Amino acid sequence: MNGSHAPTARAAWLHAALAVLSVALIVTVVPHGPWRPAAEIPLFALGLAGVRVALRHHRTQLVVAWRGLGLGLLFFALSCVADVWKLAGVATDVTAPLESALDIAAYGAFVVGAIAVVRGGRRHRDRSSWLDIATLLLATGLAILAVRGDRHSMSANLIEVGIGTPLLTAVLLIVCVPLALSRTRSVTTMALFAAAALAFVGYGGAILTESALRTSTLLDPLPLLSVAAIALAGRHPSVARMGLTPTSEQDATSSRVLAVGAALLVSPALLVLWTAGHGGIGYVLGAGSALLTGMALWRLFALNRERERTRSALAASEARLQILLENAADVIAIVDAAGAVAYMSPAVQSLLGRPAAHYVGRDAISLADPRDQPRLRAAVAAAGRSGDPDSGVVDTDIRVQHSSGGTRWVEMRISGRVDAVGIEGWVVNFREVTDRKLFEDELRRQARTDPLTGLLNRTAFNERLEAATADVDAVTPPAVLFVDVDDFKTVNDTLGHAAGDELLLAVAGRLSAQVRGDDVVARLGGDEFALLLNGADGDRLRDVADRLLVAMRSPVQLAGQAVTVSASIGGALAEPGCTAEQLLHRADTAMYTAKRNGKDSRALLDATESVLA
């Protein structure tokens, strides 16, 4: 029923204009007597038509509220029928009480509708909604008591001013004013506010002038015009949004503040209503109380707006921070004083493969690779308090565990221990540096290895040799074999440098195949190779040297032809107190001895410089 068949805003204004024209005709053309209430019946029918449109076409959320409003208009229309009979002299003993009863029923229906607006779509056990309902009912009862006092008559005019005025006062202040001032105000809510205000001014004016409502040219049209406002409110499309749940907590809070503020205005209104019925200085007290309450409310609203601006600024700041954290490559973590992760930024998922919530509450040290956990503990211990001028951040590179089971290198910066609002512990910032670490490892490897054969180079070999000779065991000392390929220059000159490189690769493979895993093979440069044997003796030195000679004699395919080469090998066993330089020099000297002996041979020295057979 919505869509294109729903009445438009233009139709609503035309409907309201028709109702206003009807009011003008009623108060200017229709004479007093039975014709007057009879002429008001079509006006109430127009109001009922607006309510029907709100319920059936616009599908308003406040179904009970609009049904209560429609029922009140219906009771008023029936009251007009009873009034016609009464003024015509038909069964006045029945029609007079019936008119009053229908008026009271109409006001009761308005109260039900007002309660439905206050309650809205809130849950059955919502205490705040029941408190709002109690406030409305209490305000209505006190207002009726203030106007009626100890009067017991039930004339139609007294019902209008004695019941209608106080009830409309409570509904206007507690229901219509918050609706008109809320963030969700619309044509419908403003029209309902106007309806309540028009009826309130009309009935209240009758109290102040102490005259019948229909005898006042100025006051008489006002309650009737409120029916035109109700017709506009019901037919306007904005009625569909009335009663919707606030889109934000700020809107809900603002609505509650408005409702509380409007309820505070009931007290000065009660003073004015009491004075209207009993006299005294209640007008002054009421006006003063209203002014005082209004000033307090204005300040309350100002504080509420300031709070909303602060919350909006805070929400915007938090949103910006969240966006920055979600799109930052660096991970930011907060580790509490107990060492558990209190916060982890969203970027951790792209780094370690799991969402941030997975890491909150876990021991921070356990996230590191077990090999790096001692170093991470030392870095945390080294981070002092941020208030200490001697303290500062601690930088370290560690491996962290990835969800796939491997590790990632991260560059980590640990702050000094922080003791601030919301943070007690350490702020940790880290980013992945796996590629950098691999590159650095590759550079270190290249700096320590021969680019052609992949063996250790002279520098790395000397380091390993120095470590081996730092504490020589006389029983199983280290030994060095110095290997020089015989006639290597001839291979280069006849077959080319590419063939020479292939020969060097073949030599490197054969040397490596003849030693143990803890031994070291290196290329010192050109066609010179060296081997470090850990835990050797004379027998092992001879055995390895002989196997190397045999391995070197095997033919090698170079440039499409089989080539046989040989090597001259010199070796030496270390002695206690021997330096790396001395040991390598002795092996080099022995190698030259082997070359002088005719090549393809070995010359070995024991720890006492004696030649091993």
C-alpha cells in the first residue's frame, strides 16, 4: 500500500486546508444551538480520515498511538451527536450525561495514545519507558486536581476546561514538545505539537477568561483547528518515520534529555492551573518557575550539545585512528604490566596470519620464536620507564611465529614502561623485515663464500681455522690440507676459461665428498684449495690426503673431451700453542714440497715438523 498509491505531502496540505476552511465556516456561518455541534461532526470525520491514512497507507510505527488518537476523535464526534440531541431538547436527562461520558472517554483515548508515543517500540521490561508513563499519568492527575480542586459538577464546559485543559497540558509538555524538538522532528511531529498547543490555548484561555469556549470569538476556533493539524499529521508521508528507533545513541540520549526537560515544565504549569481555579499569586510563581526551569533546561541542553560535540569529535578521532591502524603496515601492540598482550592493531593479521583478537590476552614473549625469546626478555628488561630521562626505546630484531608454522623476522621497537590512563605496560611497534634479513644473510654468505664454487673463501676459512687453533688438543689436534691443482694454467690456455671454471667446480665437489660433515673445505683463490680437519691425527691426515689424490685423478669432461688432472697436496697437524697462520703456512710449505717432488703427490708434516710417510 505504500509506493505510488500512498498520499503525497501535497495531498496532506490540501486536506488540512479543507479542514481549516471548514473551521472558518463553522465559527462564522453556523449559528449556536443544535446546528453548531452538527457542523463539527464532518470536521472530526476529516480528522478520522487523516488517522486512517496514517494507519493504512503510511503504515505508521505507532499503531496504538494513532488508534488512540482516532478513537478520541470518534468519541468527540459521538459527543457532538449527543450534544445535538441535548440542545434540541431530546431526552436531556440521558443525552447530557452521555455527552460528558463521551468527552471523558475521548480524553482517556488521548491518554492511551500519549502513553503509546512515550513507550514507542521499547521492550516490555524497559524501566525507563514505564517511568515515562508514570510521569505522564502523574502529571495528568496533578493537573486535573489543580484545575478542578473540590468542584464536583460535571457540566460539559467544566469537563472541557477541568479535564481537557490539564490533560492536554501534560500531553503537550511530556509528549508533543519532545517530539517537536527532537532530531527526528518532521511535519507530522510539528503538526501534532500544533494540535496540542491550539487545544491547550483554547481551553486554557477559557479558564483565564472564565467564559464558555463557544462564546469567545478568538478562542472558539482554536480547538477545532487542532483537528485540522491532526488531519495534516496523519496524511503527511513523514508519519511513516514517526516512532522509528533512533539511529544512534546520541539521538536516543537527546530524546531522553528533552523528555526529562519537558516533564520539568509541568510544575510551573500546575501553579498556573491552580491559580486559574483558585486565585492568588500562582501566575507570578508559575511564570517565575517556568523561567527558572527554562534557564536550567537551556543550560542542560547546552551541556548536552557540548557533550555531543565532544563525543562526535572523539568518535571521529577514533574512526581516523582505526582507519590508520587498519591500513598501516606497522603493527602496534600494548603489553600490560603482567606481560600479556592488552591490544594488538589489525595489521597483525596480514603479518602473522591471525586476527588481532587471537593475540589479546596471550603472553607476549610466547609469540617470539623460542630461539629469540631470551633476547626479547632482555630487550624488555632493558626498557626503562618513560619518565626516566635516562631511559629510551629499545630496538631489536626477532623472529615471530606465523600461523602457517614458519617464522617472520620483525624489527621491534619497545618503549619504556608507560604508566598512563588506559595504558600500563609497554608500547611495542614492529614491522616485517624478513626480506631485509634474508638479503643481509645473503650478503654475509657472499662475503664469506667463493662465488664460483660456493665453498668458504679465504676470510671465512681463516676465521674457522683461528677458532680451531684457539685451544688445540694434543691427542686429536686440527689439521690442514693445502691442495693445488697441477697444470691448471694449461687447461685454461688450451680449453678456455669456461673449461677452467668447470674443472674448479669438479675439484670442489670431489674435495667435499672426501671429508666429514664437521670438516671445512674452502677455495683460497685461483686453483688453491684448503681443508680443515677437526679432531685429526697422523693416520687420518694420510688417509684423507691419499683419497684426495685418487679422487683428483678421475677424468673430467671439459669442453666435450675427457681430461685427467692431478693435484699436489701439503698437510700439517697442529700442535698446542700453534697459531692459525703458522699451521696454514706449514701446510702451504708442505704443498710446495709435494710439487717439487714431481706433482700428483702429497707431503705431510706432523706436530713436530716430521714428515709423515
